[in-house]
Amino acid sequence: MTEQESDQVTSQVTESVSLDTLFQILSHQHRRAVLGVLIENGRKLTLNDLTKEIAARNHETPITEVPSDDVNKFHLSLYHNHVPRLAETQLIEYDEDREIVKPTETLNQLEPFLSQVAEADSADQLCDEGD
């Protein structure tokens, strides 16, 4: 990323969400995963589908091989904590009654920045595995 591109991304971030808020949101891997899945899919998902996708990624295995207790823990964590926090920042829209999670235009604008975070996150995980 060039310095000019970095400045443009920083400008987009501060116009839509404060840097402090964004760093707080990105401090938990499940919230980073929610944002990543929504960006990759580019459409609304049910909380159940989102949960399954994140559980499978976390276990690095197909969802059919993830223990149901783990899937339930992810679901509860997303439902009670992570998805509401993301909705408060207006990075996502969340219809609690229908359990639908949808990316917002703000999230789409932050996609270049979040892609950089995802790349760093992946590199960090690879380093951890090598230890």
C-alpha cells in the first residue's frame, strides 16, 4: 500500500468510525471474523450461517467436523456480544428478530483497511503456528 493509499484509507476510517472505536472493535478475533465473512460474501447472512462459517474457520475444518458445543458457544458469543457491538458502530446492520446480519456501506468503505488487517492477522497466525 502506498503512502497516498494509506492516507486515503485513514481518511475513510476517521470519517465513518473513529480510530479508537475501530481498534477496539478489531481487538477481538471473532469480530474481525464477522467483518471478514461479511466482506467476502458481500450480502446479508443469517446469524446461524455466520456462526457456522466462523466456527469452521476457527477450527480450520468443515463445519460438519466442528463439535456442536463449540458451534453453540460461537453462536451465543456472537448473539450476545460481538454482533450487537458491531451494530452499534454501524459497520453492520442487525435485525435481532430475524437474526439477519448485513454489511453496511460504512463497512464497504473500510474494506481496503480491513483487508490489510486480515492480511496481518493471517501472517500473525502463521508465525504463531511456526513457534
